[in-house]
Amino acid sequence: MTRRETGTKWQGSQEECAYKVDTTTWGGYDSDATVRLMYGGDDVSETHLSGELSVSGDVITTPLVVGLSAGIKYSLHIG
């Protein structure tokens, strides 16, 4: 598995955002890919991800990230 950190993305507590990752550089999409939203060591995906991971060619689009709390650092893992 390849790990790539893309840096900080800012999202407001009232925003709902999906994020796209182009996997071409790493040889394309892994059909077993999953997505998780983490806060510290806790998986908060059930609370803060809405919808399903989708794929178009080599581009993975995450579910909507929703309901985040202000001032909290989350990390989005696709693997």
C-alpha cells in the first residue's frame, strides 16, 4: 500500500465536502479501497461520512465529510 499525505485541508463545521484522489501515479485504483475518517485513534466515519466511496477511472471520490467540530483535527484515510 502506498501512503501519501496531501497536507492540511480546511473545512468549516457547516460544510459538506467530498474529496478526490487521482491514483494514476500509483498505478490506478485498488478495487478493495476503503475510506475512514479518524479523530485521534478513533474511527468517526459512521458519524461524519455520508454516502459511498465512488470511482471514475483512476479517480477516487470520498463520501461527503459532514458535521465536523470547529478546532478539531481529523484525518481522512483511503486505503
